[in-house]
Amino acid sequence: MKFWREPLDVGDIKVTKGKVTVVEERCKGCEFCISYCSRGVLAMSQTFNRKGYHFPEVVAPKLCVNCHFCEVICPEFAIFSQEEDQ
Amino acid sequence: MSAQAQAAPQAAHPQDELLRTDRIPHIWCSGCGIGIAFGSLMAAIAKCDTPRDDISVVSGIGCTGRLAGYIHLDSFHTTHGRAIPFATGLHLTRPQNKVIVASGDGDLLAIGGNHFIHAARRNVDLTVICVNNFNYGMTGGQLAPSTPFGAKTTTTPMGSPDEPFNFCALAAACGATYVARWTALHIRRLTTAISEAMNKKGFSFVEVIAPCPTAFGRRNKIRRSLDLLRFYYERSVVKNHLAPGEATIDFDNKLVVGKFVDIERPTYLDQYDMVNRGELEAWPATGVDASAAGQRKAG
Ligand code: SF4
Ligand code: SF4
Ligand code: SF4
């Protein structure tokens, strides 16, 4: 992680790691999760789901910090993250 | 997806326990803000200590009104504008219940406007969540009392000639005990506001500024929901405890968001019980001195 100034307690701060899951059939392709994931974990798929929408794909799973923002901003309950052991 | 991931059963979404999953995907358009507000409400309910059987959700007609049909709690989808009267009845028969009203701006404050005013005045212990998308989405995007001056709708193709309501100022003026406004992108603060509103005794009101790309955005040259969501957020300024009358929704200057009112006031049931138990002394409490009356010079 990049900081504009190294925090004094940087050694003690634990960055959580997350595993993000997409419920593809529920997605309506609004891109909210992709735009607002500050870690660039997600990208739009080339393929369609059953309803004809593109859905997010996890392109950088290692970068997910389990912040849940994609989960709370998704209007379709189609994506969520869970904590993963480091 | 790898073969291994496909073989393992996919974990369930954490909000599935509060959703009627058999009805999902819901009817709301791609990028509609109602889904975000609904998720926020479910997050607040999940955190709440009240037993699930004692929480009920009431909604009226409209896009937001469909919400009652998707939540896995006691819920009722009432007739147009009548969510608050129904919720009032429910609250009075089961005072231990937390009754949440979630509906749109047109339903709550146009056709249901009078119910809103009087429920706030009587301080009925309800939590009212208004998803404000500035128009009547379900019926094709007509002018609503929330439509900003100059904004285009199907019934005002040249732009709305009317001044819109300031719902937060109205709620506060009528006596609401909790009043807050957030945009859908202020999602964490919105969830906190809904939690606070649910825990507040009396009439509490949370307004959610939400994108309606299909009916409102499309006619106002902001077609993409992502742009509309960002537009509301970027025009907003947070001003907690500002006098609600000054909390304007002005897209050029200040779309004020924040918590504006958080006060204590006896609820409708408190006052009703007090009067009917005969605990209230005479009115007016200071008494009337008949001999003194009429002695003070008028004017
Ligand atoms: S949990 Fe946070 S970091 Fe992980 S994908 Fe979602 S938004 Fe990105
Ligand atoms: S926010 Fe939800 S509906 Fe929108 S693209 Fe992401 S997963 Fe799909
Ligand atoms: S018409 Fe507007 S408010 Fe209704 S579901 Fe579509 S985007 Fe949402």
C-alpha cells in the first residue's frame, strides 16, 4: 500500500484480506462496484449473464482488502466479500 | 471461473437472510438507487436488537413501494399514499413493534402528504424512509413535488416551473424528532442514520437522494446511473445540525446533506396515555383567573 507519509505505526496495522464473490445471475451491470472498488479488484466481463448483462469479474483477487464497499453499493445484492485468513 | 470454484457450493450473500430470495432479481432498473437504499435498510435491521418478529415494513405504491415485497419480514404494500395511516394503525395495535415506512417521494409526500404532516405533528413512533428520485419513476417519469425547478420530466418537457418541497424542512417544521438526508453514495452514513432513526422514539425521517436513470436521468442528459450517482454526491456538502430550512437541495450551489434534527419529544402514545389516564391537569396548566381576564388592555 502507498502512503503520502509513512504512518508511525505502519508495522502494527493489519491490512485485512478479502475474498470477493459475484452472484452473476443477479447482476444488472451498473458498474458501481467496479468504479468504486478503490483497489481495482474488479473488471467488466466480456460475456453476458442469463439476463443479457455484463457482470464484474475478479481480475486481481490478491488486492482485495475486504472493505465491503462493493457489497454495500451494489443495488442487486450480487456481490459480497468475506474475510480470508492471511 | 476454475473448475474447483464451480464445484464448491457458492457462499450465500450475507443479506440473503433478510431477502425473499425467490423474488430476486428485483424489478428495479439497472443502476436504480432504490436497491442501495434497500440494502442500507437491511444492514440497519441486521444490526438492530429488536427481535425480527417485532419489526415490520410498510410501503406505498411506486418503484420504492415494491420494497415491501422483497423483505423477509412482516411487510405490507399498501394503497397509494396510505403507508403512514396503515403503519400508524399497526403501531397502535402493537406498540412493541418497530414500524418502518419505506416509500418514494411521490407516494409519501404528494398523495400521502397530509398523512405525513399529521403523523409528524402527532409524533407517531414511526421510522419513515423516503427514497427521493425527483420524479414518478414507475408511471413514466412525471413531475413530482420533489422535481427541481427547471428539471425536465414527461409532463414538463420544457422544465419544471415549480419550486420543489424541502422534505427535511417540512418534517422538522411538523415536529419530527429525527431528520437526516444523505445521497445513496453516502452509504455508510446512510446506514448509521437509518439505525439512529430506528432507535429514536417518535417520528423519525430519513431522506435518501437516489438515482433514477431510466425516468429522470434520461430526460436530463445524465443517462448513466453511475454519472447520476456521482453527480448527486459531488454536488453535496455535509452540514450536520444545520437549521433544516437552510438545508437546500440546490444542484448549483449546495445539495446539503447531514443530520439536521435529533431531539426528544413525547410521542403520540405517551400523550394519549397521559390524557386518558387523567394525568393531565386542567388546560391551560397555569389555570384561568376569571377575575383577571379582560382586565389586561387589548392591543
Ligand atoms: S471488498 Fe473492497 S477491495 Fe474487495 S473487491 Fe470489494 S470494494 Fe474492492
Ligand atoms: S454493483 Fe452489483 S449490479 Fe452493479 S455491476 Fe456490480 S455486481 Fe453488478
Ligand atoms: S424507473 Fe427509476 S426509480 Fe423506477 S426502478 Fe427504474 S430507475 Fe428505479
